[in-house]
Amino acid sequence: MYIMIGTCPNISFAVGCLSHFLINPGKRHWEQALRVLNYLRETRNLVISYSRNSKGGLTLQGFSDSDWAGEKDGS
């Protein structure tokens, strides 16, 4: 939750879904939690950057995979 709130809000949907199963997690939930951690590890060097283009304006580039890659858990 700390990482989601402080640095990576794009994982909030996945963390929210997983938090429903904190009392009695199953193997599938553990695997999904590992997927979230793997996503964080793989994207740790991606950032939002602001720069001026040659015409003097600003260009905003951003990337997100906030739908959990089409997660089918149904919860």
C-alpha cells in the first residue's frame, strides 16, 4: 500500500483487488502479488519526463498498465 500511495498509483487497482484476500489468501493471490512485485521491478526505471520540443512547447510522455493486463479473477 505504501508504494502504491507514495510512488506508483498505477498499481492501485491490483493492490485493491489483492487486499480483499488478506485474511485468507490462496495460491493464486500469492502468484498475483508476485506479478505486482515483478511489474514494479521491471518498471523501476520508467519515469514521466518533461522536455521542450523544438517549437518551444512541452511534450508529455507517460506509460501505464493499470488494468492488470486484463486480469480475469473477477473480484
